[in-house]
Amino acid sequence: MSMATSHYGRFSRYLHWGMAALLAWQFATTGARVLAADSALDEFLWSTHRSMGALLLLLVVIRVLWALVDRANRPPAVSRAATLGHLALYALMVIVPSLALLRQFGSGRAFSPFGIPLMSGFEGESIEWMTAAGSLFHGVLGWTLLALIVGHIGMVLWHRRAGDQDVLGRMVVRRPVGGSPSG
């Protein structure tokens, strides 16, 4: 198998690990919100949650588009279950922040992540079905996403321990013997 098909390329790896770090941040902000409500830690972390969620949505859209463009250079799926698991991860990475944006829009409040005006807000009553849908599903699907991420990590470790597939090696920088990183 060539380097192009046995490992993910540099851009794919940057997107994967960058999004992994941002998702960890998002779950840390939510964890602080749940476990340390009204603390200084909660106030600091929670103030970043919406902006980072918008960034994650942008990155997942870029990641999906890149996966489609670069599909000939990606390693093959390990199994049908892996394909379905990845599709579920991608779907939730789009749906969860989209629900938050729906709720935000429906609330009528302005939203400017990183100072970039995304929603100007509006006067009057909120749009109940938008706020209700976001409130009802954003959290539960967010925790479902976390469960899938934990399962994803577990399967990576299981494959590594079983020795049948080094799926982690496909997403890390390759270091040739005596050389610098490639990819």
C-alpha cells in the first residue's frame, strides 16, 4: 500500500487532531457547567462554548468537503461498522452545533463568534419551535457524541492491542527511520 492510501495526509491529520482538541475543550466547558456551576472556572470556560461550537461546525464542514475531495488518497475503512461509526460521528458533529445555532437564532439574540457577526438578532418574541428543538436535543445529542467519541477511542485502542490494524498509526505523523516526519 502506498503512503497516500495507508495513512491520512497532513491536512486531514491537522483537522482531526485540531477538532479533537476543540471537542475536548467543549466537553470540558460543559463539564464545568454541570459540575462547578457558577464558579470562576465555569464562567471562564462557558464564555467560550458558543464561539468554539461555531468554529467546530465550520471545521467539520471543511473536513467533510476535504474528505470528499481527497477520498482517493484516504486509507480504506477497516470495516462496515467503522464506516457507520464515522458517519454517526460526522452527523452528530454537524447536528449538535446546528441545533445550538437554531436555538440561538430562535431566541432573537445576536451572535458574533470571535467578533464576527453571524446573527443580528431580532425584536419581539422568540421563535418557540426553534428554541424548544435546540433545548431538547442539543444537550442529549452532545452527550451521545461524547459516548461515540469514547467508543471511537476505545476501538482505536482495541485494534492496536489486538494487532490486527494500527488505525492510530494512520492518523499520526510517520517518522521514517533516521529521518524527519513526512506527510
